[in-house]
Amino acid sequence: MRISKLFGKTQREIPAEADTISHQLLLRAGMIRQVAAGVYSYLPLAWRALKKIENIIRQEMDKAGGQELMLPALQPLELWQETG
């Protein structure tokens, strides 16, 4: 896929709200976009990179006999109090 066809566009200038270098680079590269304070959307380029990393980790976990699971975003407080 050509970069010119991607949904997110690169930025020439450093965004004022970006404090760290990594944050600046992700915004300038068009990998993420801020939706609200502390809330970001992954744009197609970042999503592809995350999926590739996820697949590498999945393959290595399969080799090691690991198991994959998905936890809900909301969990009972008692569970965390019991386990510390």
C-alpha cells in the first residue's frame, strides 16, 4: 500500500500538545490521532504495526505452550483486592 493512499496524513510541524519525542513522532508520522484528552485513535499504519507485533508474540507464545485470553475492560474490584 502506498503511503499517499493511507487515511492518516503526515504532519510537518510538531504538535504543541505532544510532550515526549515518541508522542511527537507518532503524531507526525500519521500513526495516531488525538480524539479527546488522553484518548487516541490508531490510524491504519499504526494498526498494521500493532497487528504484526501481535502475530510475532502469538507465534512465540504458541511455541512456548502459552495460552491466549481476553479479559473484559471492567473487572470486579474484589478480584484485585484478593490478589493484590
